[in-house]
Amino acid sequence: MKDTELNKLVDLIDEVKKIDSMILLHQDLDDSRFMVDQYEAKKTQLISKLIDELVSPGIQSPKSFSLIQLIIAKFYPSFDQYRITPDDEIFKLAAAI
């Protein structure tokens, strides 16, 4: 991995951390979910971009897949809101695993 690629990935991780802290801040401050929802959408977008980079041909490896697992575990812990239920469209994929 080139230094530029590494720096880009580190920057993405830093952005996700900042967004995550903003989510926590607004969860504590606001009764409205508007800002939390906006930050969660941005976080999802950044995580998606980060994963796309880690599975790109130049970086893709078993180690990058392990890093993806770590990222998901860190930024999407097993909260009930993310739990897959039988009525979810993605349930069939989860069942296949």
C-alpha cells in the first residue's frame, strides 16, 4: 500500500470518528433525531467509502477484510436498532451465512 493510500484511509477513519462523536453529542443534547439521523447518514457514507477502498484491487487482502470486521465492530456495535429480523430484506443473506 502506498503512503498516499494509507493517508487517505487514515483520513477517512478520522472523519468517521469525528462524525461518531457528533452523533453521541447530539444524542445527549437533542430530543429531535434530525441531526442524529443526518450524522448517521454521513457516517454510513464514509464507512461505505472506507470499505470500498479496502476491497479495491490494490489493497484487497485477508488483512484488509479483518480490518473491515474491526471497523464494523467498532462503529456499529450490536445495538437492537441494527439487529436483522426475519422481515428484513437482508435476512436471507444473513441466513445464508
